[in-house]
Amino acid sequence: MNFQENVPLAPLTTFKVGGPARFLVEAASHAEVAGTVQFARAQSLPLFVLGGGSNLVISDAGWPGVVLKVAIAGMEERSENGKVLFEMGAGVEWDKFVARAVARNCSGIECLSGIPGSVGGTPVQNVGAYGQEVAETIESVLALDMKDGQIRELCNEACGFNYRTSIFNTSERGRYIILRVTYALEPGGVPRVHYADLKRYFVGRDAPTLAETRDAVRRIRAGKGMLITPGDEDCRSAGSFFKNPVLSPGQFDDLASRAAAKNLQIPSYPALDAQKKVSAAWLVEHSGFSRGHGHGPVGISRKHALAIVNRGAATAADIVAFKDEIQERVEDLWGIRLQPEPVFVGF
Ligand SMILES: Cc1cc2nc3c(=O)[nH]c(=O)nc-3n(C[C@H](O)[C@H](O)[C@H](O)COP(=O)(O)OP(=O)(O)OC[C@H]3O[C@@H](n4cnc5c(N)ncnc54)[C@H](O)[C@@H]3O)c2cc1C
């Protein structure tokens, strides 16, 4: 096992903030994952499971225990009941898997092209974008259950997927270490072009192929700073910082009357309306935090109102202070408390 002491964590994240880990272990097999758990227990140290580091705000103090970086490789493919099953090691880079699936002409995850992070990270918040989410195609998740040390295969239903949630980040947070995820994709399937941005991209063109859809999604994402692009400081972030709030009818009416009092109309997006969500980006922008809004070392991306970016020398404390300011202003003006999407580690 690859054990290191006092390792800076910032370089292992897309936000590039955070202090050191007391121990960092890269675990490349199921046995190494189990061995790392035993080590942390024997030393009475807290354990944190790290994937690709793309959905994290790590505190400036870092992590006082063991950080286990899941580095399990492997990509196996077989056909079953008319689907192609891809058994993916949790440490595989997500976008490499999407590229492979598209190259094999299998549909179901093409709209999730360009999302950073690992395969093992995708079930945790039920990753979604451009009209697709992984809950639709995950067949099962193989995980080490830290309650009793057993390896369990959880079927899709057992994962409790919902908007940006699963059992892994709610009811069973901290219980499972994901080792492998099996995806069931459609061979020869057609790409899903439902999302407004994608439809606009293909207006006037022939029905796109899977490869063209993947390419379009990556281009649209790059234009929003949502594709990790070397040298683009607008993607030094954790992606969207706030979830789109899901409102009750009463909350929605309250929001609508606050908007009407300001001569504003809440924008309507079919994808959000269907799930009774309102746009967090709109709330942020209409609370005085427009794209490019600066705040010393932190700010709002110049390309997307929902991304808080590290302009180079930000600390985790800077990011948290800016997040608090946005939450407070949005709540004051609109009566809605925005919930952050990234995971806060070591606070
Ligand atoms: C530029 C950018 C764009 C993004 N766009 C999107 C988007 O469109 N849609 C979207 O949903 N997300 C998006 N994200 C967020 C992020 O990429 C996803 O949430 C991603 O799946 C996180 O995976 P990760 O491997 O990086 O996990 P990490 O950030 O390393 O960890 C996130 C959480 O998952 C847990 N975890 C990770 N791996 C495992 C494992 N093997 N077992 C158990 N727990 C684990 C960690 O403990 C932590 O709680 C974006 C992020 C960035 C920076």
C-alpha cells in the first residue's frame, strides 16, 4: 500500500484549497481498501474517502486522520438481457468511461460527458447534467460495508437515489466505501437531446450521433467553465456550488410575489419545472452576485453564476465566508436558504 504522511490535499482537489492529510493512502484493490480501514481503526484515526476531489471543500486545517484515495482500476464489459453491462472500478476517471461507452455505441450516459471525478463518486450525489442522471443507468454498486467489514452488492433501488442524493450522502453517509459500479447501457441507443442548451446546439442539423452529443455537451460545458480546462481559472471550483431548491407550492407563491414586487419574473425551465425546482443560478444572480463578481481571491465564475471559483490564492475560510454571504443575501431577498452541493471536509 502506498502510505504517505502530511500530504497537502489541495492539489488533489479541483478547488485547490485545503490543508494536509495526516496520512494519505492510495488503495488500488479491495484488500488495500480493507487494510486502510483497519489501519485507521487501529490508530483510532478518522477516515475520509477521496475520489477525484471534484466535489469537495477541504478545510485549511486539513484532515487529522487517514485519507483513503480510491484508486481501483478496471473496466469490464458483457452483454446481458439486451443491455451492455460495464463493471467499472471505482477509481476509474468518470469521463474516460463515458468516452469508452460512446465509442462502443452505448447510450445512457452521453449527457454526463465532461463531469470530473471518479466512477466511485458518481452514485454518491447521483450525478446529473443535461437531462440525464446516473440513477437511470446504475445497475448495482459493490461496496465495503464499514459496519461489519462485509463486501455488499447494492441494487439500484437500495441506493435510494434522488435529486443529488443517495443513501451514500444521506441516511448511510460514511458507512460504505464504493469499490465498483456496474452500469447497464443501451447498445445502439439514441442520444438524449432533451435539454434546452443541447436542443439549441443541434437546431437545423440532422439527428446527432452519440459521439456528436458527447462533443456538444463538452463544448457547452467548456463555455460555462464546467469542463476542467488547464489554464482556465473559471473551472478552479467544485462545479455548481448550490443545489436548485425544491419548493413547496406555498414557498413558490412567496417567491413569485417577491419577484413581482421587484418587477421580475421567475424564469421557467421545463427540466426544473417538472421537478418543482427553481434555478439557484437565477437566485444568486438576482441577489447581486453576477458572473465575474469578485471578492479578492474568491468570486463567481465569469461563465456561470452558480460556480464559486478560487482565483488563485483562496483559502477554504475565504470560500466559506463568501458562501455564507451568498446564502444570507439570497435568504434575505428571496426567503430561500440555498443548500451547498459540495462536501465540506475537516470543518
Ligand atoms: C467543473 C466541475 C463541473 C461539475 N459538474 C457536475 C455536474 O454537471 N453534475 C454533477 O452532478 N456534479 C458535477 N460536479 C461535481 C463532481 O464532479 C461530482 O459530484 C463527482 O461525481 C464527484 O466525484 P469525485 O470522485 O470527484 O468525488 P470527491 O469529490 O472525491 O468526493 C465527493 C464525495 O463522494 C465521496 N466518495 C468519493 N468516492 C467514493 C467512494 N469510492 N466510496 C465512497 N464515497 C466516495 C467522498 O467521500 C465525498 O463525500 C462538477 C464539479 C466540477 C469541479
